[in-house]
Amino acid sequence: MRKSFKKAAAIVLTAAMALSMTACGGKAAEETKAEAGSEAAEPAADGETKAAENAGNGEKLKMTLCIGRKNDLSFQQSAYEGAMRVQEEMGDKFEVNVVEMGDDTTKWQAAFYDAADSGADIIVGTGFQNKENFETIPLEYPDTKFILFDQDVDYSSGDLGNVLTVLFDSNQSGFLAGAVAAYYTTGENAANTDKTIGFVGGTESTTVNNFLVGYAEGAKYVDPETKILTAYVGDFMDTAKAKDLANAQISEGADIVFQVAGGAGNGVIEAAAEKDGVMAIGVDSDQYRTLEGSNLQASVITSSLKLLDNALFKICSDYVEDPSKVPFGTTVTYGLKDNAVGIVFNENLTKSIGEENVAKVKEILGKIQSGEITVSDAAELTADQIKEIVNN
């Protein structure tokens, strides 16, 4: 076991957090916090990891998903739903544990150390906030597999052959969201006749800007005269600030705003719900579904999906079939063709832009899948090039 003051402090923080969460009402069995302080698993013979050994001999694999909040109605909820699907459909193969780490990212490292020390075979995390955690902690636990969604790592920084990073072609779903926005802003249901649409991101990062690049290109594919307003919250938690930014864009003529701000993005949906003729585009999860029963639901025209649930389930399925099918030590990217990104087609979208335009969006989707339409990737662009795509 790694012995250091830093880790000891991390375990204390995690234990305190777990106690606090229990005091708030407890958790279901599959979400119970793993017990801190146990020794790390011993390496399997012949260099084979314990996870692969367990997968091969029929023992259940212990998988721990560490996320901020399982019910953020967005990105992390999709990961949680994927873990629950693994538990429900492959419960004979996996023992799934879900750890909610809270919004204070300075405490997240403790949760990952705790999961590794408690004997997890596979540890799953999400987001750019965990880049450093997944570049350092796996080095100390070479016998454990680590999966990081929506952020890559620097594989040259050390022996990270036990780390799989998973990225998404969110520019593709962003393109479809942009097409929807362009059809809505020129339609009869829009608040005004301006061809202005909005975008509120969490942070000005490559991950967020990949949605933006697709959004801008999709909107301009439908109507080159579309104007796109952009703003960033600075984090993924400040709902009030996200709402203020959306209201500022609405006051400038935007009658549809795409939020790529995680939990903070619910503020964008609130702003849209308070204005006639204004709609919001959700992100990551189907926010029309997750907001069912809320007065915000009707304001979600569609959602740009990043289907972590499908991706996590696929990886777990492949791993139990044959561990070598999962390319640890590399980055994989999933897109439309993998059913890992997309947008929601439902009655609210049809009501908002009409059947004819829905059919056009589906046609655009097919063209992206076939390669007829190629969407730019923010990772391959400079900041100035991104601005040019948005503003020109």
C-alpha cells in the first residue's frame, strides 16, 4: 500500500464524506462506499492483471464508478445509468459500486485511492478534472484497470498500460444540435425573427468547444446567416451564473440556447422556461426525459447526447468476453456510428420545428454517418480558428 501523509489525509477526507452522505439518508447497496484502508491487490502471476484473471476464471469483477453526482441530469447521470445497466444485465459478471464524490474536486483523489485500496478490479471516472488523477494513481496500482471518459491522458508520462481513455465525437452531435437551432430560430414558434442562437459552456476547454464547433457548423450548414452568441460559466456547477449568461443572450435576440455546462446548464433551461418562444438544447443525457414532471421539461427542444451508458456497457461486455478486446493503454473515440453520440428525436422536437425539418435533420445525420459531411474537431483547431468558425 502507498504510505504517505497525502494519502492518509485523502482517506480521512473520503471517510468523512462517506459519513456525511450516510447521514443524509443512506445509499442503496450497490452504491455503498467502499471501506477505506485495505491493502492493494497483489499482482497476478505472469504479469496478467487481477481484473483479467478474474474475468477469465468466472469470478465477479469489482467495478467502482467514481462520479461527482449521480443525479446531475446530464453527463454524470449517464455514467451512473451505464453502471446500473451493467449491474442489472451483467450482474453475474460484475459487482458494481458507485461513489458520489460531491462537487469539491479537491477531494476526488481520495475517492480513487480508496477504490483502488479496497480491491476494485476496474475503476471508472469522468471528465477533465481527473486527468492528473488518472496519470498518477494508476502508476501505483498496475494490477488495477482504470477507465476515464471524456478526457485523455499523457501516456508518455509513465507506464499507463492499465488506463483506457474514452473520447466522444461530440462535434457530430453538436452539428445536429446546430441544425435544430437554425431551423427553430427561423420558424414560427421562435420568440423573434432574428437568426440568433446561443451557446453556454461550462469551461472554455477542448471538450466543450468540440460541441461548439459542431454547433456552429451545423447551424451555418442550414443557414449561413445564423449568428451564434457564446459564453462560459467557468465551472459545471454554478446554475445561477449559467442562467444569467443565458438571459443575457436571450436579451440579445437568441431564442434557442445550447447548454454544455453539466449541472450548471439547468440554469440555462430555467432561463428558457421563463421566456415565451425560447427553447434550450440539453446535453449528454436526454434532458426532456430526466426533467419529466418538471415545469422545465417543455423548454427542452432536444438534447445533444453523449451516451456514456452505451459506451461503458460496450466496454464491460467486451472485457468479459475477451479482456484483450479492450485496448488499455490507448485512447478510443466513439461517435454516431457507435451509437455513442446523437440527438433526441421526440414529440417536442417535432412540435417545435415541424416534421419536414425533423426529416432534414435526420438526413443530415445520415450524411455525417456516411462521411458526406465532415465536422471539424476542436482538438485540431487553434483558438482563433474556432472563433472564425463561430463568427464567420
